[in-house]
Amino acid sequence: MRDSAQQLAEYDVEVLYVSLDSVEKNAEFAASLKARIPVLSDPRGETAKRYGVLGFGGLYSKRWTFYIDESGILREIDKNVNPERAGQDIVAKLARLGFAKRSSSESMSGAARTRHETRERGR
């Protein structure tokens, strides 16, 4: 996912992980990713159960990707997630499903956006 972070940032979407692990474990995992994707904690598996991804005995959740549009409509579910290609696959699927892209200044990182805005004001 880290390798596709810039491409994902071009889309007007929210990307997040949901895990059965504790908040503390998820914070460690998020730090190890070095990506700006929130990792939400679902320790009782309530969300996983509602989405149908709770695995055998509630000990794990399946790695699925849900594409939900701005109206809350579930557009597609990817049940064959390859962790090594997940970012690339998500970017390709967002394009195929016609998800909107952000304006160029919205997709920049905070520091880059500040530099860009400063440069624009200086003209």
C-alpha cells in the first residue's frame, strides 16, 4: 500500500484498515506501515461480522476490500486481495469504477500543498 500511497491520494476516497487487534497493536502496525492509512480496531469482531469477513471462530478476519461510494452504495467487493499488490489493485479498481479524483492541490501532502499555495500567492 505504501508504494501506491501517492496514486491513492489522487482519488477523493477514504482508505482505512479494520482489524480485530487492540488499539495498541493497531497503532504499532500503522507505524510499521509508514503510510497515512488509519487502522481501526474491532476487537469484538462486530464490524467484521456485519461485513461478513469474520473468520473461523472469530479469531481472524478475511482480507477483503469494500468499495463504497459517496452515497454509501457498495459498488464492489474484492475477495481476492493480494497484500503485495493491494495498493496497485485498489488504484486500478477505483479508476475502473469511476471514483472521482481530487483536485491537484487536494492530493498533495501537507508540506507540498503549503509550498504550492505559497508559490501561487507569490505570483
